[in-house]
Amino acid sequence: MLSPAGAPYAICPYCHTDYQQEGKEVLVEYFYRLEGQTSRDIRWMIVIHGMNSRAKWQEEFSWEIANRLRYSAPVLIYKYGWATIDVLARWLHRRLAKRLGERIRVAIEQAIERQRPPRPDIIAHSFGTHLLSLILENPDFEDLKFGRIITAGSIVRPDFDWERQIASGRVEAVLNHVAAKDKAVPFSQYVIPGAGPGGRAGYAAKAILNVRNMDFGHSDFFEPDNLRLLIADGGLWHSFLTHPLSHFSPNGAFAPNRAWKPAPLLLRGLARTLGYTLFCLIAPLSWLRRRLDP
């Protein structure tokens, strides 16, 4: 097949045959090629659950991944245990995030040994989204890189610098799945230092895909029927994790209306003081619960 660059040809550029001398006529055929991005496989992923979740959905999720996606995609379910006073203290957040980061590093090393990609996809819920954001901001974990990230019921601040994470190559893409009926996320900044209502207001970064479900509450993403739809072929999560994103525009996609500002410091301080007081009152019950259900 000859390149159109030299057409019309009188002599073959390969064998130097003179077409006119041989009495041959050059036939022109047109070929069309569609250029675009290819789809991707879910090779493996890490799931980070929310605060104090028994996470029955985690077993459902692993089962659905294995059956509906029709290929092997190992799922690491990271469980950091029950969190009570932990959510009120920033230094305890950092300790929990450090443990998570170290576990992710081990998982990546194991994935590389098994000839899997070094970048896991991530699904994080509620307090798990906050721990993930702390890992991304921690210089000690700059070596950790991620594929596509889904945050659900996020308590990450709307102004979190996702743009920098994507531009630097730490993160491939982010889907922020917002629940319109989420009653927990708007109050997170009053109780949890460094948190914000990303799971209601959306992320301000232009590179992020914010998608709102008008019927979901804080944990409805993981109800078995909803979860099956999200990760089935054509479901929102499955499509985000596997499809090219250049023209991916799902129903419910939105851009935040205005710049987010945190609540006044006085209100946040009063709320956390109340939180510490309540914790002191229920500390014995909390200790007993940890002992019986670690």
C-alpha cells in the first residue's frame, strides 16, 4: 500500500516499476481510521471504608467485582478499626493516615511482584476520603501513585488541590460521587479538623468529575442493589474506571456554583469542644465496644 504523500505515482517507489511502460493503471483506494483513547481494565483496587462501618457491603463489592466484571481484579479492603475520639484530633488523623499509607505501599510492592500495575484504583468513603487526602499531602508518601479514584460521601474540603495531584502524575483522574440527601457530610467540618463538605458541595478543581445522585444518602452508594448498578457494565463507577474520559459526561455531572469557604472558626471550635465533652461522657462505653468489636 502506497502513501498518499507521493500520489499520483508514475513509478513504484519500492520496485521502481514504470506503470505506463508496463501498461498498468494506478488504482486509488481510501482508508479511514478513527483515532481516540482506548478503554482500560481494572487490574486491582483498594477500598477504604468510612468511619465505624462494619462494611457488609465490602464482601458484596468483592463478589460483584469478581463476577460482574468477568476478570480477575483483586480488591484490598483496608479496615482501620473503630474511630471515636480519633476523628476529633488532627494528630490522630495523621497516625491513621500513616498506617494506611504504609499498607498501600506494601500492597503496591506485592502487586509489582505479581506483575500487576503499580497504580491501584481507589474507592474511598466518608472518613476514608479524609485519610486518603492526608496521604496525598504527606511528603513521606510522594512515591505512592494512584490510578482512578472514586470518592463517595466525601468529607474532603471542596478546595482540596486535586489539580496539583493530577498535574504531578500522582493521580490519573477523580470521580466525586455526591449524595444530595447526605445529612452527615455538611456537618463534618464542625467535628473533624481539616474536613469539609466535598461530598455535598463538590470539588472546585476543574479536572474533577463531580456527579450528583438526587436520591442517595450518605451510605446509599453501598446498598447491595445500588452497588450492583454502579459497578455493572454501563454503571457509573464501572464506566469511570474503564472508559476513556475525554468525552465522558454522565447524568448528574455538575460544577460547583461558588467558591467554598469554611464555617467560622468560633462555630467549629464550639462544636469540637462539645464533641470532646460528649466523648468524655461516653468513653467507658466506647472502650467496651472496642474490646468487644475491635
